[in-house]
Amino acid sequence: MENFWSLLKRSLKGTYVAVEPFHLSRYVDEQVFRYNHRKDGDRKVTNAERLAILMSQIGGHRLTYSDLTGKSDSAHHGTTGTGEAQQMPEPF
């Protein structure tokens, strides 16, 4: 268990430098997946095998912008979450 927490702290301080509290559970979930799929018996699981496992588990699931960011509006859409029209900046 200590190994898991040290790997999580190392990834948060090294790889993911600016972690928002809203997304912390997602970073923990990623590390849980990596930790749980690091070995198959005595053999290490390769990154390609880990990717194949991940892809088999996400089929049919949809991630929206608002679910990803926690925001109900997007700069890429014409209306905000309140239903008001939003002015899009002119392209250069």
C-alpha cells in the first residue's frame, strides 16, 4: 500500500504539476488502474496490453465537455449554460 501512495505522490508532483481538486479523483482513478494492472502473475503487463484493457472497458461510454471540466458551458458552443447567446471572437 505504501508503494501505491508513493507512486501517486510522485505522479502528482512530477507528471501532473497543476492538479485541480475537482479532477483529483480522476488522477487517483488513473493511478489505481495502473497499479492494479501492473502485473499478470509474475509477468509485467506492457503498455500496449494495458491500453488494450483500457479500450475494452470504455466502449460505449461518452465523455462530454461539461463532465470533463465541470463547467456547463463551452467556448466552442454558441450558448452558455444559462441559455444566453455568447459572442464569439472574430478570427484573425
